[in-house]
Amino acid sequence: MDAVAIGMVLGFLGVIVWVIFIYNGLVSAANQMKNAFSQIDVQLQRRYDLIPNLVETAKEYMRHERETLEAVIAARNSAQAAAKKAAQDPGAMAELAAAESGLSGLLTKFFALSEAYPDLKANENMAQLQEELASTENRISFSRQAYNDAVMHYNIRRENFPNVLLAGTFGFRAATQWETDTPVARQNVQVKFS
């Protein structure tokens, strides 16, 4: 073999190694992003499991606040469905964020209403459930931040040159960060007692 042939073979092997390196880096970043979403999903499921117990505990005390209680359960079901959809389709992240914002707003209203019921406020089960839900909300916030960091890392890696030349070819699409983009979700919840 002459030097030119050896150079071509080495060049070809170099390109193959380069493509493998880029592909593996994109796969690693995509899997880190999926893992970060899984952490959100775990905390959201915990929240979804706590909400019915919280509502059941409050129902006895808050009989005439039935529509608020029903709205909380409806928002929980909507958010849970959106979470399942987002787990399968990263493009559905905006829908999940909107559903979660609605649920968070109703939970805030629910907790504000529960303050008006001294017996409910003093109920040990209610206090424990509220504490668990508050803890879960903190975990969700942390998980969302970790997810957004993973999405940023993945998108940067995907968009950097020369990775951008191969990312589309291998089916690596841009990921969406968890954002609240609805003006209503960014406003403070106002509760008025009649």
C-alpha cells in the first residue's frame, strides 16, 4: 500500500470515529434529559397521589366549597394526562407546563380557602397532607430546574458545530424547556371570601 491509500484509510477511519463520538455524545445528552424528566414525573405522580387524599380530608369541612374541590380534582386529572403525553412526546412540554400551572393556581386557592376553616386547619391529617404536598412542590421545582439544565445541555450539544451537521440526520430534535408562558399562570392567585 502506498502512502496515499494509507492516508485515505486513516482519514476514513477518523471520520467514522468522529461520527461515533458525536452520536454517542448526543445519545448521552438525550438520555440525561429523559432522566431529568423522569425525576419530574416521579414528583408529579406523588403530587397527583396526594391531592385526592387532601380533597377527601377537606370535603367534610368544606361542603359548600364543592366546586373548588371538584376543580382541583379536574385540574389534577388534566395535568396527569398531560404528563403522560409529555413523557412520550417532548414537544408536549408546553401543554404539561400549562396544565401544571393551572393545578398549582387551584391548589393555592384551595389552601387559602382551607385557612377559613379552623377545624380543618387543626386536623392532623390535613396538616400532614399539606406538609407533604409543600415538600413535593419544592421537589418538583428542583426537578424542573434540573430538567431545564439537562435540556439546555442537550440543545447546546445538538446545536454546536459540527454536531448540528449530524443531529438532524440521526433524528435528534430540539427539546423544549419547562416554561410557564401563559400570562394567567404568572399572576398571583386572588382569593375572596364572601
